[in-house]
Amino acid sequence: MIESKLYHLLDTFSSKELDYISQRITHSHAQSYAHLQLWNHLQLILTSKITDKSKETAFANVFPDQKFNDQKLRLCVSQLYKKIEHILFEKEIGNREILKAITLLEIFKSNSLPKHYQSQLKKVQSLIDNAVIQDVDFLDKKIIVESEKYEVLISQKRNQDLNIQNILDQTDISYYAKKLKYICTAMAHQAVYKIDYKLGNIEEILAAIADLNVEDHPALAIYHSCYQMLCSPDDLERFSFFRSQLRKFQQYFKREELRTIYLLGINVCIKKLNKGDKDFGRIGLDMYQEALDNRSLLINNKITRYTYRNVAMMAIRVGDFKWAADFTETNRDHLSKSDKKAAYHFNRALINYNQKKLDAALENIIEADFKDHLINLAAKTLQAKIYYELDEDNLLYSHLDSMDMYIIRNKVLGYHRENYRNIISYLKKLLKHNPYDKEKTQRLKDKISEVKTLTEKSWFMTQLE
């Protein structure tokens, strides 16, 4: 039962979202008794009122006095899953009033209902004029509305001005915004993965944008300032302008897209912090806090274990341990149930380790057991460093052998395998190394400095000082 798609879907929802689904299911006249019983049983599991998540217990609650039938339970789960999908779809369409109105407009048009069509077109234009969300997709909807207006004007067969210029202008604006959006994505991606993307006619686009009032179009304003910021990441003035545009226009974007925009700026701060610029680290923390306050960092009302760790790590690296600790405690309940314990203790371990509270860090890291292989290896690496700094050589040897076996068993690590193999190899060299032999120390330093894939290179160098 616990492994069903239905359970995993429901486990991502907030209590408010679960209440909404419950109301829809409970008040549906078409709902079968079995589906209602299954829903009630799942709610008890999700709210931790019952701990037995077995199929047998679920079946007994849904089909009392019947002999267990796995296939019958699977069918009931599948049917309820489809019903909930339909509820979610209807809810999302209800939230997309412009799309709904345009769909109705097309229906009236295809059914040759001119009066209905004309009335609906006015409604669509009103929704466009008062739209809250004005992202790139919204610009496409404006083109659709202008195109529909054109169809009305041309069908009247009168000598009058057509709205062709509006269509041309709106098509350009939509194209510029889309192009800049994906250029920003490409620039961020190639900075990490060293991929050389061909950005196309960017100079022509920039020249055309120079003649526009970009602030009339939030999507264009945001991505234009983001592009300028990514082109000159060292330019604090451009970065500040990007942030001002982000604050000014953030209400026009859905949370998912707003999260991506924030991360484009935060990633620049991380790169600058990696080069030792703590001022940009502080800016990055401010941006993280803004994104937490407006909830754009949350996915399905949850913070991912990656973001939870990255935010704390940025605070640690700028030396603000109180900020890291406060964040770790305050946002603990925003983690998913499956990540909460491990992610919390990993953050606490990072804070304690960087404050040189090694025994406390070791107690935390032992509790940080992740299913995610890469985070698990990051935790195991931290544990190895703690053992080394505590002079627990025997424990470290055993731990490194365990790490090696973990890497052998999990073949999905890809290119990360080389990095962790190198960490293990050089930790073993450190254990055998005589720190008083200056010549051998320098040779080991030279070897480490030449290794291309070694994320802990600076730590190794510090140990050899």
C-alpha cells in the first residue's frame, strides 16, 4: 500500500490541499463506498493516526468481511487515483481562467455562435487586461486574443483599420521574452557543464528591445535584466538591477518559474562565494530568504533536501552559524517525512563540524542516512573527515572500506564515482603519510593539486599544512 503511486502523490500535499480533495470526494454523488473507505483509510495513514500501512489492513477497511484479494485492492487504488487526478485537473483549470475562457471562445467559434463568440471575446480581453500572472505563456495568450480580434474585423468586410500591427508587435515581444528566458537557462547550464550553446541572434534582439519600454512586459523585463546580470556576473550594479526587477515583477509569475529565476541569481552568488567573495554570499542568503518568504522555494509546500542543505551551507561559508542554525530549525517541518530526520541531522552535522564541535557533528552525521546516493556519499565523506580530525584511524579505515563497497554496489553514480574514489584514495594516503617529512608532504600536495576530479581538494591541502 505504502509504495502505491496514489500514496506518494498524496504524501506531497499540504493539509489544506488534502482537505480540498476530501471535500470533493466526500460530497461527490458518484463516489462509490469502496473509494470513500479507501480515501478515509489513506487519510488516517497520512495524518499518522494509524501506522499499519499493509495491503491486508487497507483491504480489511475497504472491503470488510471479504477475503483479501490483491487484484481487487489494486483496481480500487487505481480508480481512486484517476478520480483524484480529475479533481486536480479541474482545480488547475479553474485557476487558469484565461485558458478556460479562450477554450470556450473556440467552442463558440467552431459551433457558429457569433453572439456568444463576441460576448466571450470581450470577457477574454477583460481577463487579459486584469491578469495577475503575466509570464511568457501569458504573452502567447495575448497573441491568440489579437488573432481572434483580427478574424472578427476581417469577417466584417468593412474599410477599417485592422489590428495587424498589434499582432506583429505582440509576436515580437513574446519571441524576445521566450528567447531571453531560454538563453538565460542555457548560460546557467553551460557555466556548470561546460556545454557551448549557440545563442543565435541575441545582438539583434537586444537592439530591438532597446526601442521598447520593457517594463510594460514583466516577462521581458525580468529576463532582459537576468541576461545582463549573467553576462557580467562581477558587475554588482547589474546584479542589483536584476534583484530590483525581480522584486518589482515577482507577483506576475507562478511560483515554479519564480523559483527558477531566483536560482539563476543565487547560483551566481554561489560561484562568487566559491571564489571567496563573502559579500555575494550574503546577497545569496538574502535571496534565499526572500524566496522562502514568498514560498517560491517550496515544491508542493515542501523544501527539498538539496535546498535545505544548500541554504545552510551558504550561511556556514559566510560564517553566520546562527543564521544556519535558525534556518535549519525553522524549516525542519517543511521537509518531506522521508527526508526530515536525515536532512536535519546532516545540516546540524555541517554546522557543528564547521564550528569544530567534532563529537557533536559525529553524533549528527551517524543519523543522516539518505536514500539518495549522492547526498549519502556527501554525508559519508563528512563522517570520514570527522574521523580523521578526531584521530580515529581504525574507525576511518573501516569507514573508507565501507564507502568503497557502497560505490561498487551503486553503479548509478556516473562521473561522481571518480570523485569519491579519489577522496577514499587520498584519505588512505593521508593516514599513512608522515607529516614531518617535508619532501614527501610537498610531493603529496603536488599530486593532489594535479587531480582534476576531487571536490575536497582544499580540505586535503589544509590537512597537509
